[in-house]
Amino acid sequence: MKFRSAALCVAGAAILSTLAGAGQANATRPSSLVLSPSAVAAGGTVTADIYCLRPSGAGELATTLVADGLAAPIPLRVVGDGGTGGIGVALRGDGPVGTVPGRYTASYDCWGWIVRAEFIVTN
């Protein structure tokens, strides 16, 4: 009976470590969104650099970055495309920020993986 209990404990620990490992792999996924500069004067221009890891069979990505704090959606263009099967796609775009000072967060959907970046609009 003790052997059976020990075996169940080992099996349970193996399952938990596998699940924890899968969570860590997803947490370190290399998709990213970078806005530069991170602080920009009202009405100034910000550049969005986005990298999305492409899963197999993925469709098209959004062609604009929309966020509160931007004067208008930023049009995005593909600046690097490694093909299909888990290779990434790099996007870039420039656009003006709004005129209301504050801290804002932009989000972009990389095929279900949401990447975010904060930016500040100053006076």
C-alpha cells in the first residue's frame, strides 16, 4: 500500500511539473510590443515595433495599432517575415500621440497572445 501511495505522489508531482513547465514556456513567448520613445510630448510621434511568433496555420494580423492616447490608429507594415511554422513576423509603424497628457497602454493581438507597452504623453 505504501508503494502505491508513493507511486501516486511521484506521478502527481510529474504531472504538476509538466503543467508548470508549459506555463513557463508560454510566459516566455518572444512576442513583444515596444513603443519609442516611451515618453513623448503631446502631438509628438511614437514608433511601434511589434514582433509576433507565428503559430502554424495562423492567419493575418491586424494592420493597425489602436490605443487610447494615440491621435489615430498607427498603420503597421511588415518589416520582416520568416514564413510559417512558428517563425516570427516583425511589424513597424509611426503615428502621432494625442494631446491629453497621461499614462496609456497599447495592446496588440499576436494570434491570441496579447502584447502590451506603456507610453506617457507629456505636456
